[in-house]
Amino acid sequence: MFKMAALTRNLKISQGALQLLRNQASSCQVPIRWLNLHEYQSKQLMADNGINVQRFKVAGTRDEAEEISKTLDVKEFVIKAQILAGGRGKGTFSSGLQGGVKLTTNPKEVTPIVEQMLGHKLVTKQTIGDGVCVKKVMIAEALDIERETYLAVLMDRETSGPVIVASPAGGVDIEEVAHTNPELIFKEPVDIINGLSEEQAKRLAENLEFKEELRDQAANQIKKIYELFLKVDATQVEINPFGETPDGRVVCFDAKMNFDDNAMFRQKEIFEQEDSSEIDPREVEATKYHLNYIGMDGNIACLVNGAGLAMATMDIIKLYGGSPANFLDVGGGVQEDQVYHAFRILTQDTRVKSILVNIFGGIVNCATIANGITNACKSIDVQVPLVVRLEGTNVNEAKKILSDSGLRITTASDLDDAAKKAVDSLPI
């Protein structure tokens, strides 16, 4: 359902792109692990690259907040809870405080507000369970916004390169704008070789309805945002609002940046900033062993090689009345120890009542998977039914390994047979 090409083609841009793929996991979408930075981290990157943002500092304790309230010389403070989920402004804290974004002109009110945020859980429309514990609060200069617009740079499969999506209707849910006023959404594909031209930047500034005297400034900021997008290997840079102040400044008031994990070797300093405290611990654990894992709420665990095959496996489990407990793609270069860790992670989920292994051995050696399965079952003492379907490279050797293991493993002839057997193995 969600693909970047469809996103830009249908003009349905969502705030907080990181959450999109992860939230789509329950709908069997391809899980791509994108680094997601907090707002203050993104803004620091922007400020370091000549992009206009508000002055700000970050507090992790009461004392730090009090010091900032005394040293940050501003007319009005904006205090923002730092979590990776969207919808903070309308969220609710476990402390009883309403809203994760607060304004005050009184420096003495900063610390009491921060105290009601730090160490308390914030529930928003994008958080799960009982919310996310707030560990950092950004205290920034509150600027008057004369007008708000929306700007995002994304990778677009349809045009095989970056695309800038802009709208003069910023500061609100851009998906709603695309639905109710699609004429207010503008797309500007960018040639990845030639880059964003001056003409394109000025056209975007004009489409965003900046006053003539601000268009050069806005175009310059747009170019710098695009340059940053490329420099840091971002998959998305979203500015909402991208606005202007009464005194004639073009400012990025709220920033969201996502990064492709494939760029980790080039962007080590950025990736070291990752906050994994809001990520499912199983996902964090799986990443250590180069496994692609996303947990779901079903009861049949899946171990598959290849994202497409994984999605097909989850779909057919649903077709036969089961419910997938996870997405787990072991990849083409999987080794025996990775299979062991995959089983260990799968069996940590108490909701798992059956495991389905579905491997098509092209690059993957089926014998490697079979050895990994038998070693894992012996080491972990897997107690739930295990259904295995193997096909491809060294499949006969793999089947012999499984049959000679003496373990309670149910083999399947094809995916259809495997799904039926996995569903039938569930306790009544």
C-alpha cells in the first residue's frame, strides 16, 4: 500500500516519515529501518549547514532547564518534549500535563513545565501502549509566524531521484491538504546529477507564495535544505512549518529527518546519535546480527529470506486464518549463527505459538538454513511447533539434515502447504 512512488504520485505526504513504514508493519509492508533523529538533533544539523532555525538548547534534567531559562535570552520560550512520535502538541503526559509543546514569556515558568515533561510518559496519536517516556526537552526561542508553508525533500521511485514536495498550506496535516485541496500541493522532481537549479528553487518559493522581497531568501533556504538532504544521505527532510516571521525572516520551525541505513558507513557521527529507547528491543537486537525484524501482534512467527517472500508468507498465513507475529527477513548472505539468533528473538515473544520457516534458496544455501535451524532448536529447546519449507540451492541436503536431526520438525512441500500446516499447528 505504501511506497514512496505512490506517495508522491498520489500526493499523500505524511509528517514523520520514519513512522510510516514501521506503522505499516501490521499491514505486511516492507520494513526499512531508517535512522530517525529527534527534532533538536535535526535542527542542529540544519543550523550547522546554514539553514535558519530558532535558537534553542536541550535539557535532560531540572537543573539544566533552570539554567537555560536564565541564559537563553528570548522574549518568549517554546518548550517541546523530544520523542520520535508525531502529534506531540495534542499529546497527554502521565503527569497530567496536556500538550507536549508549551509557550511562556515568563522564564520562571520554564522549569515547572519541564518538570511535568521529563521522566513522564507522553501519549500521542502515533505512540503505542501507554506512551513514551520523555528524556529530553528542547527549550527554544518562540518566534512569531506570519505565514506557514510545507516543504519536504523525498526519494521518489517514480522519477528515480529526489522530489521536493511543497505547499503554501503548511503547519497542518499535509495529508488532509492533499485530500481536500490537491491544487495546493506542488512537486518538483530534481535531477540527481545536475541538482536543484536556481530556477526550480525560485519556482518553489513562488508556489509557496512567499512575498517577492522574501523569494530569494526562501529559494536560498530551499537550496540549502536540498544540499543537506544529499550531504547526509537522508531519505527524507520534512519542514512543517517552513515559514516567515513578521520581521522578514524565512525559518524552518519544525524539522524531521530520516536516513537510510545503507549510508551508515558514511554518516557514522549521525548514526551514533540514534536513540533506540523508543524502538522495540527485539528490533534493536535483530539489527546487531544484520537481521531485518519488525514485531507484530500475531501468533505465527515467520523466518523468511527476501522482503517480497516475507510479505507473501504473511499474506498466506492470513488467508488460512492465522496471524503473523513478525516480519523477519534473514537476507541473502545469512550464516548459521544468524539463524540461531533469529530463532532466539522469535521465541522471546510469548505470543508465538508456531514458527514457519519459508526459504527459497537462490543466493541462500538451504543447507546453511537447515544447520542453523537444528542447532538453534537444540540450543534454545524450541517448544512450539515448527514448520519448515525449503526450496532451491542444496535443498536435498537440507532436507536430509532436518530428517536426520531427530527433532520435531514438520516439513512442507510448498508455501501453501506450509501455511496450512502452521495454522493447523496452533493450539485450539
